[in-house]
Amino acid sequence: MSTPTREGILFKHFDTPNRQRIDVYEQLGGYRALGKALTEMTADQVLKELEASGLRGRGGAGFSMGKKASFLRHGEIDKYLCCNADESEPGAFKDRELIHRNPHQLIEGVMIAAYAAGIRHAFIYIRGEYVEQAETLETAVGEASEKGYVGDDILSSGFSCSLVVHRGAGAYICGEETALLDSLEGKRGNPRLRPPFPANQGLYQGPTLINNVETLSNAPHIVLHGAEWFRSFGTEKSPGTKVVSVSGNVQRPGNYEVELGVPSRHIIFDLAGGPPPGRRIKCWFPGGSSSPVLTGEHLDLPYDFEHMAEAGSMLGSGSIIVVDDTVPILSVAMWVAKFYHHESCGKCVPCREGTNWTVQLLKRIDRGEATPMDVDLLMSVQDNIIGNCLCLLGDSMAMPISAMVKHFRPEFEEEIAVRRQAAERVFGGTGAAQAGGTGVAQEEGPDLVAAAGTVPVEGHPHEARVEEEQAPRPGEDEFD
Amino acid sequence: MPASERSWVTFTIDGLEVRAPEGEWLLDAAKRGDVEIPYFCYEPKLGAPVGACRMCMVEVEGIPKLQVSCATPVKDGMVVNTQTDRVKEAQNAVVEFLLINHPLDCPVCDKGGECPLQDITFGWGPGRSRFVEKKRNFPKPIALSPLVAIDRERCILCYRCVRFSQEVSEDYHLTFLERADHTFVGTFDGRPYVAPFAGNIIELCPVGALTSTPYRFRARPWEIEDSGSVCTFCPSQCNIKFTVRDERVERVLARQNDDVDNGWLCDKGRYGYQSVHSEQRIDQPLVRDGGMLRPASWERALRTAADGLRKAGAASGAIIGGSTTNEEGYLLQRVFREALGSSNIDSRRGGSLDPRIARMLSRPELQAQVSDLDHATVVLAVATDPLNESPIIDLRVRKAVRRFGAKLIVAAAHPTALDGGATEVLSFKPGGEEAFLRAFAKAMRQIDQSGGAEQEQPRSDRPPEEAGAPPLPGQPELLDFLDHASLDSLSELAGVVAQDVRDAANLLVGAENIVVLWGERLGDGEQGAGALAALADVALLAGLDGGRSSGLIEIPAGTNARGLREVGCLPNMGPGLSAREPGMNTAEIRGAAARGELEALYLLHADPMRNQPDRLSWEAALGNAFVVAHDQFLSESIERHAEVVFPAESYAEKEGTVTHPDGRLQRLRPAIGHPGAVRMEWQVIVELALELGLDLPYLTTGTVLAEIAEQVPFYRGASAEEIGAKGLRWPERELADEALRSLGELRFSAPSEPPPPLEPVDGRPLVVPVASLWASWETERSPALRFLSPKQELRLNPSDAKRLGITHGELARVAANGRAIHATVRLAANARAGWAYLLEGTAEDAANVLTPGGPVAVEITRVSDSEPAPNVALEAGTAGDRT
């Protein structure tokens, strides 16, 4: 595994055999940080250290972790910590590996954060599909309880904190922090209206700290080596390292730990090997499928929170998805839209109906029934979603699709024209609308697609294959 | 909102400066400046806003994103815009999104014309849709329950019905299923949503997705008229609106009055209007002729009735049912007392009240009102199951616990629907009421002596300036009694665990606002007087006479029980609870008539064979006497025994007043005319009086009310105008000294050892009847509700069932004193071992066949030997092995 200039923080010793076992973890220095925190430091000192480190949330929002913990009310009330391990965003798989290879690093981080914020009940909410990782975690929690790192009177310090691993039931929305809380309470996982924020009223109405796996995994290292040491990695505003999941059209997909602020090109090309020979990058998602796509011209931007935001996108969970020039942009849009439509919880109107409408519009384009005006409609629907939803799920579809239309509008228009012509060749007359009436044509229209000589829009970009003789689409040669 | 006063702020909305209480939701605050903001999901009755519909978004200066006004608190100096392009774009977007999957079938939709979605589409929508794809489809309409139809295509998923089910009625039936635009409202496994308050979701629905099955296609909004009145089916006395089309009541809606009902109705109140137009209603006078009741003229009926009553003279008695108005009750007691010289008048079934206690419990200091439950820190429910006796109170208590964090103590001799949400459940033995209350007082005394409650709460039972006031009369004696009593032995007598009593008392002592709900049955029977005295002592010890939102609320057995008592329908008290030479109470009337000592009986809205204990004895009593009945339907009592029957008005036809259990006078107003030859009931009584030689010079109900207001000191001056639409609560009025004096003084009782309750003998469970919401003629006479009419059931503790070799769902024969009924066995873990519970007032297998009053030991045997039904479910908890 390639690492940045130094050995890395979270991925250090990752290849040591049986890394997930507590004895191996302890041999490599594990749980020393918890010991230091509990015996040598007050809760306040730990909190200060975390704040001073400038560690920013790795789940997507990038909010200062220490500050978030300091918002929790002090005093003897039931407070909760929820580790968000419901990693479900397409393109993100860093938490999976962090848990799989080094569960104790997370458990130690959870306990340190709980100690800092005076919390006595902690949960790890893990994605339902991560069966193996949940088992790994449960085994690890069992080991840690046996050794006295979890439970009552930890390391005879008088501090007690329980830890429960809870498996989700397969809904992306439960990664949204308030939906996660509802789900954990045994309800249907729907986002809650904020305020009240979880730090004031979260799980069972108690103050609740919610952090991502990677964020919490950093805590032991900060406690052990100090905030200054941590700040020596990364940039001033985005200190530390980041585990980046790189996927899509690259030759070496995988997780890479890099210092924040390295050039994006370094991650995509030097580490992940770039697109297959002869292909060029058409666009890339810098922070999972919910981040607005960037293009080739953004490849030299430093990979950190600020520069991604400046470019109109976001670092998000740090998951780069690379799309090369063989993939039609319509396929990418359809893939994004279908995912978010499928995962919309249905609670608020713009997301529920907007994701549905967007999918239907894209299908219409695919069926050859759309007109160039429909691109404006597509944009307008996205505009009506953005900023109007209860949580971020609606925006998570609308923003990347808006970005795609913005960067690749000519290609959308070309798709519409090509597919319309193909439909006319098949059905004759004035267009597909005659054939099946509006919207009641066959769902997938395989014949249309074959006739048009284009690729199926179903599924993942990886599955997309393109005919060799197919003419390059407009817009392709604009990027390297 | 808590009673604490809120500070006011000034904010600007659409350029207008508006004042509003700080922290009020912007959407409500905007109304103060006449700015209307559209919304679908916001409904304060449902608790905290959810922000799901996104319709109410506004622009707040200084905040980059649009804000949902339903969940944005107003702050001083806030600048809000609702008319900017951005806001309008967002509103257009939401309406367009909503209509994507809405069928727009307004011409055939019941909601059309009174539909918020229609109104908002016209007012705030873009006026056109750019969506040309296919809308989603669902089978429609389908039955969500026999009473509610659901059309999922019309549903805009606003969350209201689901929130009601989960957060108000707490039945948790409704939920969202599936996701995204496939989301739909449903129940687990598609089971019917049958629950006591389910019908409220129809009114909450802002589109035509949830419609009332009986009302479907019966009227359009422009053909109907609303008529406000009060529901008289139970003591909750919810404020309602009759929907009238062509002189027919087609629907009942809530008329929100936060001091009474919070805008909710139970399903009996919502659908029971169908009884008004029942084919079986008596619509002309009947006189028994040749053994048969036959139609007769009013003249003949009145003359026959008057002849029979005159002949009986003082040897006559009147039983007055709970749905009687104050005016009717007042007039009838005048007829009996003045024209017949009889004081045998009773509107209660449980025996005579001790006048001193009755007056003291009516004193304003000891009275709480329904809305005080919202401010209560502790609610104590004694000997009542509000769900079955006064359903809306059940919702109000749930609200107090869920939303305002009140602690609930339930103390009853039977399982109640509130047990699940209670901090303490104290299940005492039937008959152990007084012992329990004395034990409770003892525990309070102990806590007081040990330096107050274990929790730190300000003690505010009496205002400080009165702290040095002399103790109430009787206090030293009571304290002396308590100091010599033993908590353990009192608890044992009552059948409760002493530590539980202590824990409960600990919640109560020193609490800021305490509301005590108590069931009328607490005062039933021979031990009733002692139990009421003990209740009053607990109330005084807890300082309920001092707290601002503290006090007692009675849950009576009859709708207008309080009003009837206060206008003189009691054997030993006249109007205003004034002293009268005691006549016979209900039980005594029954006994005397059965022995042939009473010659005539007048039944005003009363069906004693069904609703009073000891059915067989009543049968004899009615058989012996000359019975005049005044009712809407031929009940068994009437059909078999009445000589003269006057047709009665339904509540939709009636004018008059009733008194809510918390002292609120409320007006009934006629919504429709009288069917057939039905006449105003109060007029019939006046005419009967005239036949008997008593000239009652009343021209209208208003003049009757004026006289009642003369006669009842604490109603003094009350008029229909003052009562108005929302009622007039007399304990809140400025009362003259004379009125207060008429209610006696606050004093402790002179207690004695409480009597021991009955104990089961020879393993035969003691059976007690309990109230059932649905066991009533309203349920049976309303076609839509008939399926809810309960069959008799026997609730048993699983250990008893095991011992008796009987199990859940089996049919049992329950026998006592040579009589038997059949009942389906229901296992309930919260039923007391050694005791069994039957429903009161069922149409068949009536419990009062077995019980002459109090508990009775019964033989329980299995009727069929068929296998128990699969999926045996306990009503609460599990109970180990079953046979």
C-alpha cells in the first residue's frame, strides 16, 4: 500500500498479520492512548487536545471534532456517543477497511471521545451490509471488555462507558445523523428537523455526539502524540491525513492514506494509477457520489476541504470516483439519480418527488422522447430541490447532476438528439411519444438503445462498455 | 404552552412591524400581522413540528437558506419576507412537486371544496405542471379500517396521521412503509387501524386521502351547514360540529376547545351521530294497551302518565340518566318534589353521597380543570380508566406525560389503559379503596416527617402568606390517626406493596402542580363515603387547595353527572347541593319497588336493566311499578315494563345546558328539527307538571336556565350568552360569599379503620364489572360502529386461568348465585390474581345478571373443548406456561 511521505497515521502497521486481535494491537502500542487519557489527563484536557488538533469530521461535513464534543452539556445527565459506521455512499469504503483491519483503533477512539465529553453510553451504528466488519467489531468489543478497556471502571480510573455495536437494516438515509438516531431508537430511520441539534437533544432526547469512524480512529493518535504533532500533517485548516477511497476508471482502485492538501492528481494518478491506458478523465467526484463533479482542469487542486469547496464541490467523505471518456455522461447522471431516488426516505417533498422526477426525466431522454428543452427542465428540477429539503439527501443528487449539466450540457443535448433520431428510426413518424404515449413506453427500451448504438444506461459506470467505432462525443476532448 | 408568562418581541414581516411572544413559531407569529403562510404538515396539536412538507418556507434576513417558518422561533428584530421571488419559487416548486403524484380527481373527491391542497394550489402554486410522466398508482380506495377509507394516490405524505397515531393516541398502528415516492401510509401487515381515536386522522388529513366511510359521497361542502354543539355520549363533553345536509346529520367534526378536548374526538363521538337517524328511534308517544306498547296521542300519553304518577304520589321514584340536560333534570326534580311530594330522585347509581364531602369536593379551591393537566407535574388517577370512562381525558393525560414530562401514578382496582405510561401503578383490591388512600396519606405523612420528599422540589402547597395560617379543622385528629396507623398493615389491607405506595407518595409530596383524577365509582356502595373522605384528606394533605394548577377532577359515570347533582337530582340534596329531607337513592328505589313499596317509576334516559347493578332485582322492580319512560329507543327496560313512553330528543335536536366534570357549563344547540311527533323534552316535563297540577311558567330553555341560576348559588347569573361557544366554568367565576358558604368548609375527616375488602374463597375468583367505551347503545344504534359492540369478555390473570384450566380466547361459563353468562377469556398480566373482570353494559351476557352490586365470587368453567386459537397473545406481558 502506498503511503504519503511519512508512514501514515491510521494505516500504520496495517499489514501486520492479525492486526484486528487485541494482543497484536496492544503489542503495537494500542490502548496506550486510552491509558494516558484516563490516568494522566482530565476529561477537559483531552477535549482541549482534540480541539487544538484541528481534527475535522471525516464523515462529510468537515466540522471540528473537538468543538462538536465541547457543545455537549456538562453535568450528570444521560449523554450518548454514536459512531457513524453506516458507510453507504457509493464510492466510499474507507470505514470498512478501518474497521476490518483495525477495529481496536476505533474502539479506543470511541472511549477517548466518550471520556472527553463525559459520556457513559456509546454505540457504533454499522451499515447492515457490513456483516463481516460487524462481526469483527463485536469480537473486538468483547476482547476490549474482557481486558477492561470498555465497560465499568475502565482501567480502574472510575470512568465507565458501555459500547454497543448496532447493525443497520440497509438504508442509506440512516447514515444521516438524525435518521441514524431514529433508527437506533427502533423507529423508521427518517431525518429529524434541526434544531434541536443532536448535541442538545439526540438519542433518547439526550445530548449526543455523533462522529465518523475515521474521525474517532484519529483520536488515540492525537492523545498519544499531541495536537502539535497531528498538525504537522496536512494543511493549516485541514490538518491530519485522510483515507481516500479511489474507485471508478482507475487502474489501482483502493484506499490510500494521504496528507490533506496533496494535489488531487497525485492521488488519482500516482497512487491509483489513473485511467486505463488510452483513456482520459472526463470527470471525477472528489467526495463520493453526492459531491458535484469536477473536471480535468481541477486535477491540480490541493485535495483538502477548502480547495474542494472553492472549486464548487466538496471533500465529503473523501471518496474519489473517476469517470473516463468512455462513459456517457447520461449514464453517470442516471446512476446517481437512481441511487438517490431509491434511497430517498420520502419524508420531505422536494427530495421525494424531485428524485423521482429526475429519474423519470433521464429515462425519457434515454428512451428518445426528450426534447432539448428538457435539459432546462432537468436543471430547474435540480434548482427546486437544492436548499429546500429537510436533510442533505436531495441536494446530494441535485448538486452532482446540476454540475454534470453545467459541465456537459452539449453532451446532454447531443444524447437527446441521437436518441430521438434512433427512436424515430425504430418507430417512424414524429417520435417515440407516438409509440407508447408519454411515459408508458417500455421501461428500459433495449431496442431503442441497440438501434441508437449507444450504451445501456443501467448500472455502474464500470459496467458500461462502448463500441470501438463509436464517434467521440462533444466535450470529450476538452479534458485530459 | 407552560403557564409562565412569555416576553414579547417585535419583528418585521413583509415590511410590517408585528409583536409576538418570544419563541413563537414564525408561522403563528405571522398571523398576528395578518400574513398567511401556507403549510401542510404543521399542526400544533400533534406536538413538535417536523418540517416535512417544506411549504412554509420564508426568507429571514441574515440566514442564507430559506427557513421553514413552522419551526423557526421568532426573535426580536427579526426581518422576515414571505413575498420575495425566492420564496415564491420555493412555494411553486413544492406545489408542483406535490401535484406530480396527486391524481387531481377533485370533482369526485369528498375533500373538494374544503381541501387545503386545493386552496394552497390556487393560492401559492404555479398554476401549471411540467410533469408529463406517469403518476404512481395504488389500488384505491381501500379500507384502512371499517370506518376510514384510504386513497394512497391522493396522499401527499404530510405525516400528520402517522404522527397522530404515534404521538397523540400512542396506538402506533400507522407508519410510513417503503421509501421515496413509493412511500405510503399503512399499518403493519395491512391490519385494520381500529383504535378508539382513529377517526381523528380524517380531520387531520389535508387532502382527500383519508375519508370517513359513512360520509363518503354523502355531501359536498357547498351543500352542508355546520352547527356547533356538545357531544353527550360521555363525560368528556367534547365540543363538536354537526354537518347537516337537508335536515340530516351526516358527519360530526371536532370543534376545538383546548379547555375541553384539544380538538380530538373518540370514534364513538365521531360516528355515533348515526343513531340520530336510526329507523328504530321512537318518534311518537306510546302507551301500553292490551299488553303492547302502541302509538298514542301526546294528550293521551301525558294524561295516562299523570294519572299513574298522581295515584302513586309520594310512592314514586325517578331515575335520571347521564345524558339528561340540567334543564330537564331540574324540572323533573321539581315535579317530583313539588307535585308528587317525593324525594326519591337519583342520577347516581352508587348510593347516596355524604352532603358535606360532596360540597367540599365541589369547592373551587379543590377543583382542577382539564387544561391544568398540561401544567401538571404529577397526575394521580384513582379508581378510573379514562379511556373507557372519558376517552378524551386519556389523551390529555398521555399528552401531559409525553409532552410535558408529568409523572403519572395510576391507582385502581382494575387494569387501565394508562398503566403502560405510568411511573407507578398501584393495583389495589376492589373494596380496598379507602385502605389504599389511607395508606397513601400515611406514606405522605411519613415523608413529611422525614423532612420532605427525597427529590428536591420547591414545596408550594400553600401560598407562603398562608403558611402560618391555623391548620384546617380536623387536621390534628387526622395526623394523630395517621401517626398511629401502620403503612404496612394499611397497604396489606389494600393489597398493595408498601414500598410502591411510598414511591408514589414521594412523587406527589412537594410536587408543584398535582392533578388528581378520580372515578365516580370510588364513592360507590357502602364503603364509598369512607373512600371519598379519604380522597379529600389526601387532597388536602397534598395541598391541592393551594397550587395554581392543582386540584381534583372527577371522572363521573354519566355525561352530565355533575350538572344533575348540582341542579338537585339527588335524593338528599336539592339545587345547589342544598340540604333536603333524604329520599330514596337508586338502590333503595330498586329495592322498594321490587318489594312493591313504590308504585310508579319515571325513567328519564335511563335503562336500569342494562346500566345498573342487579338486573334481576330491577326486572322485579320495573315489573311491579307503573313505569313512565322518556327515551329515544325501546330498551329492554322500556319495551318490557313501561306503561307510557315519551319519545326523547337526540343530542342533535336538543337545546339546553350540561355541566362538564370540571364545572364548565356548556350549551347544546339544536342542529336539526325533531323527527315525527318528538317534542322538546323539557316542555314535555312542563306539560306533565301541568297535568299534575303544577304550573311551571317557562317559555324557553333560557328561562329554565335563568331559574336554575337563581336556585344554584354558584351558577348565579349564568346565562346562555355568557356560556357561549366555549362554555363557562363556574369555579373560575367570582363567587359570592353566599355561594362559597353553600359549599361548606375545607376540613379533614374523622377517620376510622378502613373496612377490609372481600377475599376470594375456595379458589373462586371474585368478579368485578369494569366500564367499556364501546358497550353502549350509541355503538349499537350506529350502523358504522356496530362492529365494535363488544361481546362479554372475562379478563383473568394467567395464573388463575392456568389453575382453572382455561386459556385465552376460550369461551367460559361464569356462574354465581345460580345464574350464568358466557364470556370470552382474555388473559391479562396486569389483572389481579384471584380477581376477574367483566365488561359493564354489554348488550348480551350482561355482567349485572351476576352482580348485585359489589364483587361476587364466581365459578368459571370452559364451555367448549375446542383447541385454543393459534397465536395466543397476552394483553400485557407474558405469564409463563399456559395449559
